[in-house]
Amino acid sequence: MSLVRHYTATGFVVQDGATLLHWHPKLGIWLPPGGHVEENEDPVQAVLREVEEETGIVAEVVPTGGVDGAPAYPVQLPPPITILIADIDDPVDGFHQHIDFIYVCRPVAPVTGVPDGWLWVTEEELASGAPLSHPGADPEPPLDNVRAQGAHAFRLVREYAVRNG
């Protein structure tokens, strides 16, 4: 039997020195918004759709690279900051892997308040590894990979802001 793999896309939504995380009850960890890439969808479309579906926030991908001077065709997608392969042991779907395209996003309009079920986590809170409170259980810190990717997202957003005023 061959290994089943699903393509997913995740977005670190950064605004005012904080990023959005939620407690994923099925996995028991803190995660940014994200989910499966649907049929006929590219990873950028998927991450923007997932961010909006999960948080209600309309976002854009922060450009992190690409080929300068590339022709308009074929279309060049913004590259993710990384691509992960994660083992998923799902009690319903069984063992499989997620090939996860990780992007940095920012809201297209300022977001006030906290979307239901989400927590704005500051750069300092994320860097400290402090446990974050969630409903129904003891506080838990974000995983090291979420902390590292989040730190990278904060740096990229600062660099983007300097380049683009």
C-alpha cells in the first residue's frame, strides 16, 4: 500500500506585531489558519481561502521572493517560506501525510478585535514559548516549528514594510 499524501496550505497572519493562532482540538496544538488545497486550486488560493473561512479576515500573501523580471506568462506564484511534510495519525482518515505550503499573510484592511476562537499572539509571547490558554485544558506552548516559522513571518513583514513604506 502506498503512502497517502494531502496538499495543505497554512498562513501566518501578521498584524501590528502579532500573529493569529488557534487551539486545534483534534490535534491538541496551537496552529495558524490553514487547510487542504482543493481540486483546481493553487496553494496561494488555498491559503487565502482558508484564512478567510477560518478567521473571517481577507488577507494577502506577503511576497517573499520570486524571479525579478519574469514574463507575465507563465504565471509566477509567490513562493512559500517553507514546505513541510507532517505525519498525521487521524482516527477517522488513518495515517497520512500533509505536504504543507507555509505562507506569510497580512490583512488587506486593519482587523480590530479577535476573531472567534483565535488569539493574537505577540512576537515576544511566541518567542518566549510561554504556555497559551485555551478552553477546557491546561495552557500549552506553541510547538517549536510554529514558533520558528512565526518568528520568520514577523521578520519578513518588517522587511516588507521597510521596502514598501
